Amino acid sequence: IFGSALFTRALLNSVGIGLITTVLAVALATPAAYALTRLRFRGKALVLPLTLAVAVFPPMALVGSLFDLWRALGLYDTWPGLVIPYLSFALPLAMWTLTAFFRGLPWEMEEAAQADGATPWQGFRRVLVPLARPGVLTAAILVFFFAWNDVVFAISLTSSDRSRTVPAALAFFPGD
């Protein structure tokens, strides 16, 4: 299997699906984590606990419903058909990680940027995100590993080598 075209295809699928999931999760989680740490809004105290509830929800409980839905929508055995469920579990992970990093950044940096005339968005983008780069990288690594290592969705939501990832390909490896 390791020298075959099937494994090469599975490797490309894993890298592609993992990178897409990582980029989307980090891009969505970064402003969400900022909002959770810096802004005041109604229901803020419920967001992180609900996010944690989603993160610990067993994926196996969703597979049957997703299988039927994905078949009906044409997402079965496609990259988006794997990226969407991966994102639903990776986004809470990235949000939790980035929230911890944003909490550690000093408020004074943001206030100084605004005193210099920056809008809140400019202060976020040009000051806080560069300071949170280690957190963003940490979240990206965790999300990529999560997407790479998933077996439940990869086996249940694929039926061919078209989008099967490495862990699923190894599960179907016949051995000698």
C-alpha cells in the first residue's frame, strides 16, 4: 500500500482536507476568540461552555444522520463532505486555544493602537493577531492533527479512494 497510487491518493486527500480544515477553522476562530475575550455582548458567558459541549459531543452519534444527509446533498465521498464535520469539531478546539492566548495579551497594546487612531478592526488585525501568532500556530497544529487523525468520519462518509484519507485507507488495508 505504501508504494501504490492508492496510498499516494490517500496522502493527498489527508493533506488537502487537513489544510482546508485548518485554514477555515483558524480563520473563523481567531475573530471569534477575540470577541469572546475583548467584547461585551449578551450571552457571552454561554458561548464557551456551549462550544465545549460541541467539542466533546461523540462523532459516532452524528455519523448515521450525516451519512443520509450527505447522500441526499451529494456530499458523500467528497472533500467538502469531510471538511464540514471536521470543521464542526475543530472550530471549538481552535476557539478554546485562541481564547486562552488572547486573554494573555495586554489590553494596553490594543488601547495604544486605538489612541494612535486605529479602528478596533485595525488594532485586532495589525497588533493583536501578530502578538497572538504563537497561539494561532498552536491552534493550527492542533486542528491539522485532529483532521489528519480522524477515522470515524473518514470511513463512514467515504466509499472510494476519491476522498479517503490515510487513516481510512489504512483501516481498509488487507495485510498479508
